[in-house]
Amino acid sequence: MRDDRGSKEGRAPVIGFLAARFDEAYQNAVWRGAVDEAERIGAALVFFGGQRIGSPIGYEALDNIAFDLAKHSQMAGLIVMSNVIGTYLSPEEQLEFLGSFGRMQVLSIGVDFPGIASVRVDASGGMESIAQHLTRVHGRSRFLFLAGPKGHIESEARKAEFLRSVPEGARVLYGDFTEEDARAKVSRFLAEDGAPADARIDAVIAANDLMAVGAMRALAERGIDVPREVSVTGFDDTEDSRFTVPPLTTVRQPAAELGRIAVASIATRLGLVSENRAEHPRVSFVIRESCGCPYAPEQEEAVDDGEALEAAPAALSLDTRAVLSSEVNREIRAGRNPARLRRRAFDPAFRESALLAIAEGEARFLASQRFAAERRVSVLSEIEASLVASFGIEDILKEIARGTRELGISGCWLSLFESRGLSPEWSKLFLASDSQCTRILAPYGLRFRTAELVPGGLPSSWSYYVCEPLRFGDDRLGYLICTADSTDRRMYEALRDQVSSALKGAMLMAAERDRERNLERMVRARTLELSTANALLLEEMARRKGLERELLEISNRIVGKIGQDIHDNICQDIAGLGIMAAVLEGKLRRSGLSDAAVDAAELAKGAGETAARAKGIARGLYPAELEAKGIVSAVERLVQSAAERNAIAVRLEVTTGFVVRDSEKALQLYRIVQEALSNSLRHSRASEIRVGLYMDRETVTAEVSDDGIGIPQGAREENGMGLHILKYRASVIGGELRIRSKDRGTTVTCRVAR
């Protein structure tokens, strides 16, 4: 990039050109003139495409990334189209914006500011010419003036001059210089205008050509004929104004000359050239059909191309006809409309044939432009399809490089910002492509200071570039720099939008893949943790279950041993004491000790009863019948004992043929019945308890049910040790324990496979 260091290296100075849209005809015409002059003096030119500063339209504000890039770049100077990008700014705000570029040499186009170099067109007389032509030639008197935003310097000057030039004034609509805004506002105006037919407007005067085109669209939509019913005029004479239907009567601004003067002026201030051109070229009035005049090509002045044309010979001989044909072809090959050749002065005898030859050349030029445009649209469609089908950033960058070559762009560089913000200090270059090679620097990119625009500065192989911001929604992604050698001014923004969408999609896909990978890593790590914890938990559960089973077996053995000891020893001892008391009773009676004999008899009776109770306890602790006669006999004895000791009716139901051959299952089922029966007897307040032993082909079931008060909810949690023991006993034998409790009654059921 051009600075003191750049000068030592012998590189061309680089001048920035700040405007709103590369594809807008007026701005592009000024740019083309600037390019011509930059090539002449040996400077490089970079178009920084943004939007109007302070625009209420959200996406326009986001597009001003390029202005921030220009502000922090190493340009030798900046040309700013203040009349375009300052649409929504006051003069004070525009001056503040121009002052934000620090010590950089700045030149303003279209608007004068104190202390800032500027060039502008002398527009005086343009609107006056329109007013006089419409009133005197076409008898128009009911005017609608389409102005730009209130306070816009150029628009206010054009409006004031027109209003001074018409005797009865005009109705005024304010817009934003765009075609769509003008169409919408004129449509609304026509719908709301309550004037009678003979008092409605008969002329629309727009402050620029775009608004005039929008007005013609609105009038056509309402069925109003232009120019028969309403005349329409514009201002600027852009390239597009020649091809409207009808062709637009307008005021021509020498846009290309303005661009040439701007570059020459800033080059003079930078010391690159010594001469300077006049800074205020004048406007001229161009009459076409939209005002109501018939088409007259000879009334058109020269296209603003800055090239002088020599006069034609007095007679048009065969040789000169061949020369004219050659010049027509030369113009077409150069991408220029041969209509400029109409300026020549032809001999009247041969004028018609000369104009016919030029008209044929115009038709071929328009056809070639149409074919080229169709080709570019086709290429853009191919690029869009390829980008949509590409999800990896490497594939997208390859398609961008291929597509730009197909579109006639010699070189392009794509950079993404390293961080968010208006002007990130660092960026990363991901694509550098020219006619020689293509370098894809994804996925990591080449880090460089954003102020350089591309690492090491723009190459000296080309003289002019377009810098387009890349954004999607509210996200500022980076920027795309292309050589400005394509002939289609509309192509760069279309390419920018396609690239922005594709890059955002790739970024979202990459972010989603990263998120998925991170999630997978987290899931794997968490799964490993859970698997380890689960393995430890299972190991601990198995260990605890083993301990519980061992404790239960020890408990069973201890209880059985106690029951057996009570049955075999204590019961026998108590029975022996009873016998001894009975013997003592006999001796005492025989000795005449009646009272003592009665006591001994009572002692013998108590010993017997105690022995019976001890034997019952022993049977509960050690059900000898279980081993000897099976579970049915043991449960029968248990039910009989419970009925004998309590006032509650206890009955037993047994399926015929009921049998449990597995001793472990039999023992646990017995203990479950025993515990459930004991709970019912102690807590249920039941009048009846039913014990059931049922069997089918697959299962055996032990069940204890009562008609008591049920188990309170709190008691299930607070006093649930017995219930836990019941469930554990069922789990030991692979059974399923169910406890159903209602307001009237509780049922405990254990079902186990046979």
C-alpha cells in the first residue's frame, strides 16, 4: 500500500474511492472516469463499497464495514462521494465524518466543506431548463417534485431552483433517491390525491434519474400514460436513463469528467502531478421522449467519455464508410456504445447512411451487452448452485476462485475478520486468486493487519480494485477484494451476497460440527465416568447383597438354633420341672400337707403351660414341620397357633397339590407369611385374616390379607423396616412382593416361579 515505504519501493500510490454502491449507474460513471485518470497518472484506485451513512435501513449501516477499512488503511488519499453516502447526514455530521480520516488527504465529491478539498458539478440552470421546457413547450403547470431527504444539499438546491422557475410552484414529496422508495411514495400520492381529473398533476420532476424511473413505474401501474398524460424528467443522465420506456428527459451531469477531475485534484495535492483541471464542469439539458418530445438522436449531446472526436470528411466515400464501420466495431469491442459517433458532422447527402450504420452498430452493441449479461447471469447462477452445494469452506473458496475467473475478474482476495467490532485490527486471508494460481489458505488462514487490506498490500499487477464488505444479517464477516476489470457493474454486489451467504452457512456448519464433536467428547467422558461409577455401584450392590444374604442366612441359622434349643432343651427342662412338681404334689398329699399340695399342683400346671408356650415359640423360630412335612404343614401350624393365641379369626386357603420343592424358597415364603401375619395381628385391628397358598402351572403364591385399617402412608415410610425385610426375602428367591393397602384392609402377596 502506498506510503513512505511504498514510495521507496517504487510502488504506485493507492487512492481510495468511497461510495455507496458500485452497481448504481451514476456512482459507477464517476468511478469509471476516476479509473481513466488514475491509469493516466500511474496511480492505483480502490473502490470501497458501503452504503449511506446513518441510514435507517439496517442492512445499509452494516455494509459500512468498507468505510472503516478505508479509515484504517494505508491509503495515499481518499476520494469521498459525499453527495451519495451523506444522504442522511447534516453538513456538520458529514464534516465530522470526513475529519475522522486523520491526516489522510481527503477530497469530497459533490459537496463543499470548509478545510476539505472538493470538486462538484455546476448544476445551475439544469432545473430551470426543465421548468421552461415543460411550461413553454408542453404547457405543463401542475407539478410534483420528487426531492431527496430533507436537508440534502444537492437535492435542496435542485428543488429551490425548480420552484423559482415555475410560476405556480409545485407539490413536493421527499424520498431517499432510490427507485423503489419513489415508486411507493408516488403510488401512495396518486391513491390519496383527491383533486378532480382536470386538476391532477401533469408533470413529475425528480431530483435524480432513479426516482424518475420509480415515478414512471408508479404511473404505469395506475394506467397513466407517460408522456401523453404526465411528463416525467430526471437528473444525472445515467446510462440506464437512455433505455427506459420512454427514454428519459433529464439533466446530464458529466459524471465521468467529475471522477477524472477528482483524481487529478487529489493527485495534485499529493504531488503526483503538477497540473490541475477545472473543478466545476457544467450540466446540460438532454431532451428525450418522457417529457412528450419525439425522439431526435441529433439533440443528444456526446456521451460523457472524455474523448474528442474529429469531424467526418465532407463526403462519405466507400473508404470513409469502411473507416466508420471500423470505428463502430472498435467502440463495440471496447465495451462502448457507438452512439457517441453521432456527434460527427456528416455531409447531408450521406448523413442518413452514416446514422444507419451507427444505429446498426448500436443494435449490435446492445445485443452483445445482452449476451454478455446473460452469460454473467448464467455464471452467477452456477456459482450460487455450487456454493449452495458446498458445505466446507475449502470447497467454497475453490468455487469463488473458479467463478471470479469465469466472470472476467483477474484477481480476488477474501479475508475474514479475526474478531468482532467495527474495525478489527487483525484479519485472516483465506483466498488469494489470480490468473496464475489460486491459493486456498483454509482452514486456518494467514493472519495480517487489516490496515494492509491484503498481506503485503495490494499487488501492483493491477491498477483498480473493488472492496466489498461481507456480512450476513447482523454479522460482519470480512471483505472481498476483486480487480475491477469486469464490464458488468452489477456483478460485484451479487457475487458479494452469494459469498457472504455461503461463508455464513459454512461457518454455521463448522460451528455445529465443532459443537457436535465437543458434545461427543463430553458424552464419551461422561459415559466413561458413569460406566466406571456404575461398575463400582454394581460391585458395591453385589457386595452388599452378598452381605445381606449372608446376614440373613446367619440370622436364619441363629433363629433356628435358638428355636431348636428352646424346643430340645428349655421345653424339656420346663416339662421336667412340671413332672417334678406333680410328683411333689403326690408326696405332699400323702403327707397330709394339703395346702402345699395345692401349690405344687399349681406349679405343675404353670410349668406345663410355660412349656407349651415355649414350644410354640420354638416352632415359630424353627419350623420343624417345614423340613419334615413341608411348607403347607408349617403354615397350617402357624395359622392354628395364631388363631389359638388371638381373638381374630384366621383361616387358611391352599390350592390342592400345593408344593414347594426348593427348601430355600419354602423357608423364605414361610418367613414372609409369618411376618405378614404377625403384622396383621399386631397392627391391622382386623376381624378376619386370610392366609393363602396358591399355585398354577408357572408360579406359586403366598398371600396374607386382612380387613383392617390398612397401612397409613406415613407408616410405610417411617416404620418400613419389616416391609423392607419382606421385599428383600422375596428378592432372594427371585420373587415379586406386592403390598396393596386401602382404607379397609391390606394384602401382602409374594409370587415366585415354581
